[in-house]
Amino acid sequence: MHPRCQLLSGRLSTNGLVLRSAQSTQRSYATSTTTTTPPVKNPLQRRRGGDLGSHLPKHVIPKDAYIPAYPYGDHALFKQANKGLYGEQMIQFGNNVSEDTETKTRRYWKPNVLSKSLYSVALKKRIKLRITSKVLKTIDREGGLDEYLLKDNEHRIKELGPMGWALRWTLMQKPEVIARLRAEAAALGLDQATIDKQWPTPEMMAQQKAAQPKYLQNEAFEETAEQEMWNAEEDEVPESDPTALTLSSAERKAAAQASAEYKKAVKAAERYLKRGLVDSEEEGLKLAFVRAKERAEAAARLQQNFQAKVGQQFSDQQVQEIRTRFNLPNIKDRTARKIAYNQAKRQQIEELGSYEAYTETINAEKAAARAAMVEEAGGLEAWRASRKAKYAKLIEEAETASINDMLDAERRAFLENAINKADRAIKAKTSGGLDAYVESTLEELRRSQLSTPTTGLNELFQTSGAQRGAGTDAWAALVNSSNRPVVESRPNA
């Protein structure tokens, strides 16, 4: 029986005549309490759940994830199509032809680009996109944004563009989308092994990662310039962070910098304390902030040496082979050389038999140089004692920098700032940790801004309204102070 025929009350007779019972003649919307028919749900009622705010794609696409390169590359002639759904539309050129004189005048046609917020069922968010009217009609015909992005068609992949490709990848990471793709593949008759390999579930991916060696679990691909499609034209703050809306751009920058330096200092202090180079965690934090510049320079040298080593180890032909092998034609040379280095590293580990053997082979020269340094110092304990005394002297120099006239101004300012940061980090360690340190940094920034006189035109214009209500006007004071007698030699004065 057809599904719609099952909704008819009554029963069908053998001769094709419909025989209705007395009960079936009752109205379905009767208010009598004797009816047992459940109430019909309003199909026009809006479903609850999901974040119905408008989000830019940069707030939806994860920034720390590796997105495969778009197979058709970026648009070179109409670059704004790289950050929207344009459906391969671009500016077209032609002629206006006069009917009388057949005179041709050059003209162009621009695509009808709209700014729309489309709801994604899988992401449960409204995504604000730049989209053409043609693609919008296609989305309506397909049944929604998710259906448009997930359609497995060569022409659809070609018209998605880099932005649509990134949104498609983001959708395909959701468990419900993976389950749907697996069901469709099973309906087409694919074997289970192919389905598990092509569309693994999150549980399968976790098991595969746990089964890998430790040196492979922490490997991550470097973000390329082609994957930065979430950079919007306007620097907007995500709506999910209400505290960031109250901070200025300078305060947001200072908060991010304070968070990074606090995390690095805590890790460095733990290393110093573990190696026996300091006696307490407070001394470790002071030493970490004092040696922050040295550690940054050392990290930069290591990175530069690594880049030079990888650049000499792999030729341009090998880099091009890596692009062809992994089907990544748009990645940078630096990323391709890093992939080649990882592949060579895996091959060496397989040849040596274990990761420990590889580590011993690579660090043999470094271990020999350190052993010679320790032996020259008179043993490991003597070497640790000399380093500990050196670091203690460095901490003492930083604590007495404000009264030490032998130091130059730049060195004294750096050490005073480092000790100030260390004191705030020590207090934050016992009170609230990272949040307390960031908050203390912002308070100090605000105090410094209040103590600094605002002499710029923008600051005077912003504060003139408040001062005018109090009987003073900074803007008028600036104008009056700049009034000078007109020089007659200036005709435009």
C-alpha cells in the first residue's frame, strides 16, 4: 500500500469500495476528551537548539586543522570569489551595439553578489557568506546549504571554490555527516573495508592514532597560505566571546602576548627546577622571565639552522615530486621540504628498527659535545653547580637592577620589566593562574595609559565631549593655543 494511503482512516474492501466506520467520521480537531488521537505537531513551528547567531566562515572553520588543498586552485582573475560562494561566476566583458550605427561600446557585467546568512543543520550555526543569486537559487533547489556543499559531483566541486571546499571539509568532520556518507556508500554496494578506509568514524580514527608510534602521534601539518580563507575583510570579534567585546585592540593584543609569555615561563621554570638549577619555583619563574630573550634567540637560531639543513638536503626536483605524490600542487616550498623531511625521518626509523635508536643516532654529536663540556667542568655535579651559581648571579643582578648604576639604560629597563613580570606571575600562580596574570597585565596597561597624557588629536576629540560638560574643552584649548597671526606673504591663509 502506498504510504499516503495508510493515513486514510477505515479499511479497503475487496471490491475496491471504501467502507468508513462510524468512528472514522469524527473530526480530528474535535475537543472531546474521548478521542485517543494524538495531537498533530505544527510543521511550521521553529525548532529549538543550535546557535542561531550570524557567524563568519573564519569562526566556523577550525584554524588549527589541516585542510587538503583545493584541487582546482584559487581564482587568479576574480580573487574575491576565493572568499565566497560564487559558482564560477566572474566579471564578463562585451560590447553595447547601437541599432542605428552599429557602434560598439565596451561594457562589463558583474555577478549579483549578496551577503546572506545561511543555516547549516550539521554545524547548527548561521554562516554569513558572500554568495551570488545564482548559487542561492541552487541552494534552494538542493534543499539547504549542507546539501549543496556535500553533493558528490565533479561540477559541484569545481564551482565551490576555496571557501566552499573548506566549508565542505568542515561539514565532513561531523559524526552525523560521516554516518550519512557511510550509509549512502553501503547503499551503493561498497564493501565494508572500503567504507571504513574512506569514511572512518571518530572512534576508528582515535584507535588508529593510538596504534601509531609515539613519534607519529604529535606530527601536524603546517598551515599554508592557501588555507587562510577565513581571513575576513573586517577584523570582527567572535560572538561566542563576550569578554573580548569590551577590550580594545591594544588590550586584546596585550592579553594574547601575556598569555603566551606566562605559559612559556611556567614551562621553563619547571625545567629549571627539575634539572636542579634553581631551589624553588619562584626562582625558576624569575630566571625564566630574565632569560626569555635568550631562549627566544636560541629558538630562532635552531629554526634557522633547521631550515638551512632541510633546504640543502632536498632539491627542487624532490620538492616537486612531493607535490605530485601527495597531490598538493599549491603548498609552499617550505612545507613541501618539511613533508619530505618527515618522510625521510620515517624511513630512517624503519631502517634502524625503533625510535629510540633513531634518537640515539641523531643526538650522538650533541651528546658527545655535552659530555665534553661536563668533563671539562669536572663532572655533572660541578657543571650543575657552576650553572646554578651563574643563574643565581643573574637573578640577583635583575633584582638589584633599579639601584645598579653600572648597567646601561636598556639593560636596566629590561631587567626591571622582567622582575615585574616575574612578581606578577608568582602572585598569579597562587591565586588564579593564567587568568590572574592576564588580568594583572591589563590593569597595569590601563594604569600606564591613564598616567600618560593624551596629546593626540583623536584622543582630544574623543574626550572633548566629556570635558565640555564639565566646563572645559580640550579641542577648543588646542585650537586656541594654535591661533597665530596671519602672515601676509601667504595668499591662502
